[in-house]
Amino acid sequence: MNKDHLIELAFLALVFGSLLFIGPGAVLQHQLDHETPQFGAVDGLLYAMLSKHVAETGNYRYNPFYAVAGFKDSIAYHPPVLMHIVAMFSHVSGLNPYSSLSVILGVFVLFGAFVMYWLIRSYNKKIAMLSVPVFVFLYVFNFVIGYIWGEALLLMGSFFLIALFFLFDKQGLTNWWIPAGILIGATINTHTSETIFFYGFVAFFLGMKLLLRQLPKSERNFWLKQVALATLLALIIGFNYLIIFYNGYYKITGSSYTSFKAVRPEESGAIRVPTVYQFSKPVFYAMLIGAAIALVLARKHAHPALLTSGFMFMVGMSNYVGFHYRAFQQRFLWPITLALFFGITIYFIVKRFSAKLVVPAMLGLLLIGYVVHAHYNPVHTDVIYPSQWEGFKWVEQNTPESARTLFLYGDSYSQSLRIIKRLVFLLDPNDLAAMAQEGKLRRMIKTDPILMSEMYLIYRKGLFDFGYYGKEQNLTIFGAPIDLCGYDYYVVDRQSAYAPQFVQLTVQMANVLLAHNITPVFQNDQIAILKNNNVGGECLA
Amino acid sequence: MSVLPDKEAIKKEARWLAIGFIALSIALIIAFRQSPWSQSLRTAAALYWLFVLPGYALALCSRQGFVERFIIGVSVQTAVIGQASYFAGLWGWHVATHGLVLPVVSIAIGVYLWRKYEAVHHHSRVQ
């Protein structure tokens, strides 16, 4: 092993060790196993719940009954691969499924960054070393939201997409179509929008090479044949999920995917979209110059690394031509996919002074130190209070499987309740406020069933034949007011950091309930759980 | 294009894989310093067992350099094991034992293919 290899090895160990520390390490508060999911939004909590479901039931054929209004044969319509990877990892590592999801995402995002490094390295090793400081932005706001809010399928699907980009630099690979087909299949079964981006990249890659007159006929034929074979293999692998996807997501929410609507980041609603300016001014300007240089360099040699960065920049900006949410999601990975632009600029400055590898290595480390010092703040998310968690466990372990539990109000309940393995409902806070204004309690109240109901509770009748409980049955749980006295259990929070006025109201409501045939069965400093001994009877008079 | 690794090359690469395991374990121990060492070691072992070793085996006959094979192998193995586990689950096999059996299958396939290609390669060298 020569000196340059040693320098690079030490550099990579330091870089990726540090990223593991400031990224997954900090988000998980430097502790591998947690009893509760460490995500700050509903997506992460949903995938944590589904991963646990797969680990416990052994497969992802059906959605958990408590997430689909009690139906036990409502089929799983989310892409299944990530949940299976996490469930397997959980069984082998001994970590619980919630923590396993965080660890798997953390590790594979970093491995994706390493794959991108190696792709850039095949173009120019020094540029690769000078690109890595941008990886730090993965853990800087708003980019870190992708991880802490749990955009789990996106992160895993994007890992497979980056691996596919890498394959475009390996034309000499034996039977190229086999690994490519397996990876395309994985994008179908993990996060289907990455499959579409992959074919966009194929068109971009071949189009650019053709335009730049860098695509001889033999190479064109090679790529067309290999991509066609890979597609065939991917379709075989993704066959089952594509049928479910077509009858679920496509048929029901297809219009939101197939209709084009230009959206600006500030119009994006709940999601906090990263913009290029969040790379900070010096880094942003360096990247802008790097992008221009990359364009010039591509005219000489359209290397896959250059084309990958150019393509992923355009994907991230495609909200302006109608790809709205899917474009915004890809921006979370910009610190990996656009890192090359920064590296190119710094490389062209540095190469005037020294040709030795130790210079970009040292400068890369110094720039990482600068980005960490100037922009990084450790973040961790844990939306469930320990006392709330105690209550959740009590509900799971002490109530019958068919019990219906109403949560009156609590901090973050709109997100965290979905991990409880029971049918749970949340009193609509707007209805609560309306009752306060009216100055009286009503029996018929609006509640939000904590369900995965986007697909109308889809079920499978045959290979291509699907039904929808949500359309076929007159389910009263959606939208219509429901009898407050019809629940088996009530959960009342005693305090709130965000809306203490709601807690005052719900405590008053609980006092009225307690005056009837309703008794406390569990309490701690945060919550009280009440049991209704006369379900459907009078509870408010 | 790199050639197919022979037994000697695989022995050398096995040393690198072992060094990688030690580095990963140390990185996990430091990053998750609030957890017991044993948990970090088991996590590193799980990552190696599920993704790295079977991935390395699967990519043995891909005629690339070590790191390129490592990247392709781990990526493909992650895709393979996730999808195989999904289908195995649909057929009624509980996920609890997938992590023990599926990596063995990947390693067996990888070694079988390598031996097959190696035999052809060796035969052509002799001729």
C-alpha cells in the first residue's frame, strides 16, 4: 500500500466516522436502542409502526388491523422492502424495530454518500476529497428534516438510485443488466418515484452523450440492450407490488402524481423544503461556479459523476415544472448528489498550488471543520413523553383487541398515536374549541380516526381484482360526528407544553365523564385512562 | 477491466474486510457511546452478516476492483435480501429467521458462481 492510499484511507475513516457521530449518533442521542421511535413527524412514526408490525407478524401481506379500522385483510399498499430489511435487521441485531429503522436509514444514507464519493473519485480523486465537506449539510437544517422526520422510503429508495448511478460508470461489469435489474426492482419495491427518476437519468445520460457526440453506435446499442434487459428483470421482481401500486396509489391518488402543478418552496405547506441557499452563501456560490465548470468539463468527457449531479439538481428544481412534492423530497439528498460542484471549484483553486494528495485531504478536513462549526447544531427528535409512552403501553397490554380508545387531547398525538396497537381516535381540537365557545359539551363529537385510510382500506379479491372497504361499507368513523359515550376507554392528558387551554377543557370533560359510569384505571403525572362501563349509555347528562 | 480474484486475492481482501469490521465497530462504539459496547459490536456484526459478507460474495465474479465490488455487492445484496424477504414472507415464512438463512443463500450463490468462473478462467490460462 502506497502513501497516497494510506492518506485516502485515513481521510475516509475520519470523514465517515465523524459523519456517523454528528448524524445518526447525535439524532439518536448517542444511544443505539430506544424504547420509543426517534422521529419527529408522522411519516417516520408510520414506517416505525409498520416495521414493528412486519417484525412481529413475520410478513407485510396486510396492514395492521389497528391502522385500518379493524379489518384484518386490508392489504399492505406501501412499498415493502424497507420494512422487511428493518425487521430482519432488528431480529439479527437485537435492536427494537423502531431503533433499527433509524440505524438502517442512518447507515445507508452514509453508504450512499460513500458510493457518490467513489463515483466522483473515478472522475478525479482530489475533486472527490474536496466534495465531502458538503456531506455535512445532510445534518444541517432543513436538509436534516428528511432524516429526523422520517422520509424513510425516500432515503432508502434514493440509496438504490445512487447505486444505479454508480453502475453507469461500470460499463465493463459482467452482465451489467443483472445488478441493474435487481436495483431497479428495489426502487419499485421501496419508493417508486425513484424508478421514474432512474429512467429520466437514462434518457438524460444518453441524450447528453449523443448531444456531445460522445456516444458511439456500439456504446448506444450496449446501453439500450442492457437497460431493456434490466427493465425486464425489474418488472418480474416488481410485478406483485406494481399491481398493488396501480390499484392503490395510482387509481386513488393518481391524479396528484400525474397532474403537473408548479409549486414554489414557500407554497409547499407542511413540509419544510430545503433550498440551495441553505448551503450557506460561500458554499452556494462555490457550487454555482462548480456547476458552470462541470458543464464545460462535460463537453470534453460526460462522466457519469458530472451527469448525476446535473440531473439531480434538475430533479430537485422540477417543482417549478410540476413535480412538486417529489422534487422537494429529492432536495434532502442534495448534500450528497450536488457535492461534486463544490469540490470542482475548490479543486481548480487548489491545483495551482500543489499536486500532492495530502493537500486536498487536509483542506477537505478543514472545510468539514468549518461547515460543522458554522452551520451544524445537533438535533434529536422524540415527540412522545415517557409518561405518555407508559399510557400507550397500558392501552396495548390491558385493553381487549377490539377496544376503541378516545384520546381527548395531548401534545403531538396527531402524530404519535399511530404507533399504538389498538383502534384509537383523537378528538378534533377544532370541535373541542367549538364546544368551549358554545359553553357546553356535546355527545356527538368530531374525531379523527388514527388510520392509514388514503387507499379506502383496500383489500385483494384476486391477483388483479381489488375491493375497497372504505367505499363499499358505510363506515361511520370517517368525518361524521360520533357518540362520545360510545368509546371503551378515554385518555386525558393533565398538562401540555403547547396548548394548556385544551387540556383545561379536556380535564373538565373528564370530570363530567367520571360522574357517570366511568372509572379511572390508570394514571401517572401526565395522563389518566378512564374505562367506560356503560358503552353507548349516558355519559354527559 | 480487473480480472477475477483468485484464492490469494480473496485472502488479502478478507483481511481488508476484517479491518473494515473493526473500523465500523469502533465508529459505532464512539458514535453511540451511551450504549454498551456489546450492542455496538452486535450491530456491526448484523450489518456485516446481512449486507457486507453476502454482498462481497455475490460480487466476486464481477471482474471489478475490490472497492467497486464492495459497493456493487453491498447495494445488490441489500436489494436482494429485502425483496427475497418480502416474497418469503408472502409465502408464509416468518421474517424472524430470514436474517439467518438468506445471507447463507447469497454467500453460497456467490461462491458457486465464483468457482464456476474461476474454473473457466483457470482452464483458459492452462491452455
